[in-house]
Amino acid sequence: MPKCTINGVELEVKEGTTIIQAMYDNHQKIAHYCWHPGLSIAGVCRLCMVEIEGNPRLQIACNTVVTEGMKVNNNSPKVKEAVKWGLDFHLINHPLDCPICDQAGECGLQEQYMEFGQYNSEMAEAKTKKHKVVDLGPTVVLDSERCVLCSRCVRFTDEVSKTNELGIFNRGDHAEIGTHAGKELNNKYSLNTVDICPVGALTSKDFRFRQRVWYLKDSEAVCNGCSTGCNVKVYFNKEGVFRVKPKRNDAINGHWMCDDGRNIYKFVNKENRQLKGMKLANGQWTVDLHAGSVAKDAAQVLKAASSDDTALVLTGQHTVEEYESIVSAFVNQFKTKNVYHWWNSEKTASDFDGLLIRGDKNPNTKGLQTVLAKHGVQTQWSQLESALNSGKIKNLVVVGPENVGVYNDLAEKQNLFAKAHNFIFLTAAKADVLKENKSFKNVFVIPTKTFVEKAGTFVNHAGVAQQFKKVTTIVSEALTVSEAATLLVGQDIKVDIVADQDLFNAENKRADQVALDHRKKNEFIFQRGRL
Amino acid sequence: MSEVKYLTEFYHLPEFKTLDGYKKNGGYKELEKALKMQPQAIIDEVKNSGLRGRGGAGFSTGMKWGFLPKNNEPRYLLCNADEGEPGTFKDRMMMERAPHQLVEGMIISGFAIGSKKSYIYVRGEYDASIASLETAIQEAYKAGYLGQNILGSGFDHDMDVYRGAGAYICGEETGMISSLEGSKGQPKLKPPFPAVQGYLKKPTIVNNVETLAAVKYVMRDGAQGYRKYGTEKSAGTKLFSLSGNVVKPGNYEVPLAYPLKDMIFNLGGGIKNGKKLKAVIPGGSSAPVLTADEAMKATLDYECMAQMGTMLGSGAIIVIDDSKCMVECLANLTHFYHHESCGQCTPCREGTGWVDKITHSILSGKGRMQDIELLLKVADNMKGKTICALSDAAALPVISFVTKFRDEFEYFVREGKSKVKGTAYKGHSHAQMHH
């Protein structure tokens, strides 16, 4: 464990740690473009210059390993001058198109210019012309003139996605990023290249030109796209959510997330949501009802029902806390253990692509299973099917999926649910499709919140419980499943989830909780623009 | 003092190219001798001979070999024959006239460092060198100097020629290794150094053609015998490629510490067309230029060159007479480095282009007075900031040209035309030149 002094601070680091890693881990600022903690070392941007006592030449921090007694600084005038020039070399051929560049506000060049630059450019010659608006594939667009050739994206496709689509072609100041002949940047992780691009060279087709980043706030969440439970940052404003990016968590997703996960913001926004309650009675749909009043009407129905003819269906898309409320409501108040698990991807649940994507397209299957087991619920889906077909179940409460895109069996299940006399449907997704199915008798649609609109816990495939906070409100009238359960029962439900030792024992706690806390304080150079 | 025919003793004989002719003139005798020695003894002999790398950096060859890990890991010997430094053409002559000399030197070196496989990375344009080496290697295989159990010694060694594609950067040792591995010819980050982790991530030694050929002579005459020529720190002889405005350009072998003045005026026959000497680039285009006064005092050895703020480099002496415009000469060099930068490190990728553009804008009569200072500033910040030395190689001529011939640059900016020629640059515009 060598000890060193960096900018006057004494540090003890692991054997083999580079200077930049040591600085990064200890929240010290150092300019860099090509280095990324999740990729190999390229050493090409030459910005992370440091002065090492006893060495007349400046060294790059990313390829210099800390040795015992090393004294390092990156704040001497010599280093600052070198970084200023390093930055200037990056900027001389860079177009001054910040006003129309999507990266503006979260651009590495802008950040460094404010830190080290703030001079007038001495470049009087014509800038080098390169290709613009290069279509790299279905998700990403390249502007070569903005590119600083840090090679992060190339290394990402080589080392992480292992798809090798990208390369640097030509040499010198006419070198450009591009795809190899006959290939396009088309893989399940392609948008990570946009995240790690320190400048506006790679932009996301989905996000570009839709919002200036300084009009967005960000908050942390857990992706609900599959059972991996990647930690994400959700970027939003009062108009809704605009994008999702990965948030580093070495115990779960490292630095990355998949492209499918980035689409989860889409079902969260108003246009795809059930905004109000609605009801079907006597063959007539009544829409634009208050969510709470629909829930109270449904409560009347359940009050009149008996425990034998009532059933509850849950999907793995909600929080442990919500499961706990609604399951205990059924078990304790309605005295029924007719609780069923609607699992769209049971057959593929164990699939894994080796990096992040898992076959179980629910974030909290483990959490649901744990809550059901805790309440002694042991049911099979086929039991529900026969009970509905035989007419034994008359009152059915279904807590539907949020991310309906991954539920291919929606239409099929609808026909099954229509067999119940009273169908109480808790849904975040727009439920207008129910109106077209004429076999429904009495329907109560209660809008619910999505994962960004509530606090809670998801338990991922490995049993890691990840708590998250509310990000924002999209549909103000929507209820959490817990709130809806309270209204359905007509009284408060006593839930003691925090004390549940099975779920929140020490081993299951998020392994990087400590690391996460310090990352929050870490004002490293690519801190994103805030409102 | 005159020329010394040490390595080049039999270069005038056409038969020296063939195995028979080579053997008739002492060929492969040293290999037989070396195979009976302990490898470490050969390394020590090379170390004691004071032989320094002839490719440009001038690093002690024996010491370089000593950096190899002392284990049984497979290791490679690479011969750097990607002779790309402008002004240099000595390796080409050696490979064309005496391919067996290199092959023998390489087998001895391979034996010394315990390498069973070597490659000769030859510059792509050198058709004749490649043909000559390939023939020589085939002959050596047939004669049992290459392959399994060489001369019954139990030592196996295979050798191949690899043809480059004429990229200057592939003459940088790690750039060459990248190219040999099939990747884009771009230098690699150091550390790790090639001696520890080089070709295919195995320990690798990269030596210049002339260096490896000289190993044979260290074997023949012993360390002390080799030191007969040259000085304590610059031992032996060296081939110099003399070009530019001299009467008799060509390759000359002289002992190190030979006076540059004699090289130009005796061996080279003086300046052509009765012109006067103005400047000399002493060690290939990367070496800072010397003024005529400096050149008259200089001796061709590592110490004197370092003392004069320049370097011996690859031994390419480019003579410039007083009818040449130094702005134009510099523009020629900046164009070269702009074209050859691999583009990996930002200061070099952008800096080579920037100094080239500034130089050409001065040359076209559109320069600004502050451009002269700017050239110096940009070049200064390209130095010592990159993975390999190409950036330094591009910066040093800029600094030396502008500093030593500042009046010519200032005149060009002020008057919009060359002080020497009286005209502005009439070639293509800068943009057309490059794209």
C-alpha cells in the first residue's frame, strides 16, 4: 500500500493504482478526456499532466502508477500552462457551434475552458474540415469536427460491448471516428458511447435537439427494464422525463446500461399514461373520473364480496413496499390468499447476455416472490385461469405492469380478466384499449404512479435490495399501489417493511452504499448542468 | 581524415550480396564463433564496445538488451528497417549491397538475447531491399544459418521480412510493433517498454539495421577492437547520408567524431555551383538545424551534437546553401510532419497541422508578425508532451529555424516575400497541398 502526496494531501492507495485513479477516488480535480475508469488507458489526450517531484518532465497521471513517497501536484503554474495548451490544441480545430450543439452545458471542452482557458484563441488559420452528421447506426449520430479523438467510444465497443464496430480512420489532423466497412454502430449498448463522449461528437438520435440540458434536473433511480436493476439518472423537467443515463454502481452495473433501459422514460410520460380514473358499468364507460373516487367505488364492491370469490394479480414491476401493503390488505382484511403472480417472462427469466441484460423483464420479481412467501401465498397461475373460467372468481384486482412494452401477453390476459364480474384494474399505462374489448362487464380503472414518481425498493435478480427516492411527479392524480390498497380496504394498512429482516439484512444492502455517498459529493469534471 | 571502410569494406563488390561472395569475404565466421560463446558474454561484449543505436536515439545497444527479463519467456528481435527519416538512405544501401551482413548480425543478436524469431520490418517503398533480404534469408536457410539447430549448436532461429507501407510513424519502435501486429501503426504507451512487453506482448528488442550489422564487427574485433574508431562515448564508425546542395552526395562511412566540415567540403566535394554554405541539418529532418558557423566547428559524434543543441540522429546530413529560403525549407519540413503525425496524441495531431498552416501562411505572404512568436510557442508546447518523439521531431526544426534564421521569417512577414528569393510562395495553396 504505497503512500503518496497529491496536491499536499497524503494518500494511501492500493498497489498499482494510477495517479489519476487516486485523484479520482479522493475527489481531486484533474482535467482529462481519454481516461475513463471503466475503460483501458489510452493516454492520448495529454491533458492529465502532473508534476512529480524529481522528474523534470511532466507526466500523464493516467499511465503513471503511484509509488511509495511520490509527491505529485497538478496545480503548479507549469502544469496549468501545459493544460491550457493541451486544451488549446483540442480547441483549434473544434467548431464554435455551442449554440446548436446538443452537448452544450455538459461538454468537457466547455468545462475545461472555464477552468483553465478563458483566453482568446490565437488560431488564425482555417479550421480542418471533417464529416458532419454522420449516421453511425440506428441510435447515434457523429459530428467529426467536434470529435477530440479521445477514442473512448472505440475502446467501449472493443472492450465492453465487444462488438468492435468503431475505429479511427486516417491519421494526423484528418483522423476521424467511423464504423468499419459494412458495419454500423448497432448493439444493445450503443448509447453508452454517447454518455462517455466528452464532447458533442456523438449524440443520441433519441435525445438530440429535444431539450437543452440546463433546462433539465437529474435525480437517481433504479431502472425497471429488467431484473438487473441498473442504477440510473433520470433527467426531467416539468414537461416530463427526457432521458435516462447510467449511474455508476460497481456492484450492479458498473458505468453502463443497455439501450432498452434508456427507453423506460417513454412509458413514464403523460402521453402514454392513464391520467384519470374510469369506470365501465351497465355497458357504459364513464371517463375522467377522480382516481380516488373510482377506488372508493371499487372498495364498495370488494366490501360486499366474499373471500372465496376475490383474487389479486400482481406483476413484478412495483415496489416491495407496495406489495407489502396490498398483499397484507388481501390476506389480513379480505382474508384471502388468492394472490397470483403474473410473470410475463418466466420462461426467459434466467437468460443473461453476459453484461447487463437479463431475461426477466421485471425489476422486482424477487421482491414480489419474497413478499408472497412471507404471507404464505402459494398459488399457481393455472389455478386463477380455471377459477375465472369456472366463474368461481367474481372480483378480480389486477395491478398491471408499468412497462407494458415488455408484456406481450396483454391482449390474451385481458380476455381472461374479462371473465370476472368486477375487474378492478390498477394501471400506470393508458388503459383505453379496454374500451375496445366488449366482453368486460364492470371495470374500475385506477391510475397508478410509475417508478420515478414514488419511493420504494426493488430487489434485483441477485437479491440485492435497492432503495430509491421519488424523482418527480408526472401524473399528479395517480396513486401508488399502497395508496390504492388503503382506499380499497377503506382503512389504514399496518406495514412494517423496514423491520423485515429477510429483505433488509446486511448482506442484501446495496454493496456500494458508501461509494454512492461520496460520488454525490464528488465534483469531478463532468458534473452535469443543473437547473 | 578520410573515409573509413569498416562495415562497408566490401560494398563495392557485387558478389558481396550473395552468400558465396559474402562467405568469401569473411561472412558467417562471427556467427560460428558466437554460437560457441555464452549469450551473456556476447551481451557484455556489445555493452563494452560502446555500440549505440544507429537509428536515431543513440541508446546503448548492450544496455537495451540488458532490459530483457531474465527468464525463459519467448522473446522477439525486430530489425527496424523502416528508414523514413527525411535525408536518410544508409540502411537501404546496407540491405541492397550486404543483406547477409544484417542477417548474420541478427542471428548473433538473436542468439545473445535468446530469441528464436526475428522480423525485419522494411519500409514499403524499398523494393530492392526487400528482394535482396528475402534472397539472403533463403540462402541462409539453405546453408543452415537459419532454422533448426543452427550449425549444430542447438540454437533455433527463424527470420522473416515484413513489408511496411511507408508510414514514417512505423519507424518509431512501438509504432512498428503495432504495425507488425496487424494494427494501425500507432506508438504504444510506455511503460511498459518493449523489452518487457513488446511484440505480441512478449519481450522485444528493436534495433536499427546498422546497429545489428555492427554486432558482427563487435564479435570479429572484440569490444576493444571495435573501439579503435570513434571516441569513448561515441565508439565505432557510422554511415552518414550526405544530401542537399553538395557536389558529391551519398553514403559515407566515417569514424564518429569526424568533423562535419570535412564531411561537407572533403568527402562531399563542397557546395554545389559555387554557392556558400548557409545551414546544415546534421541528423535527419528532426534534428535542429546548425548555422554555417556552427557546422564548421561541429564534429559528428553524440556528445558534440548534444552540446550544440542538436543530435546525430540517423546520420542524415542535409546541406543548405545560401540560395535557399529558410521559410520555404521549414515549410517543407512542417508539411512532412503534418502529413505523418499518426493523430493519436492531441498536441502532435493538432500542433503539426497548426505550425504547418502558420508556416505556409507566412510563405504565401499572408503572415502576421505575431505568427513568429506563435510558431515558437506552439512548437514549445508540442515538446515532451506526447507518447512518442514525433511531436518533438516536428517541433525542434521549427524552433531552431525560427530562432536561428529569424531575420528571414521577419522579412517574409514584413515584405510579403522571401529575403533570399525575392518572391512569395507560388505553389498551390495550403489547402490544395494537403487534401
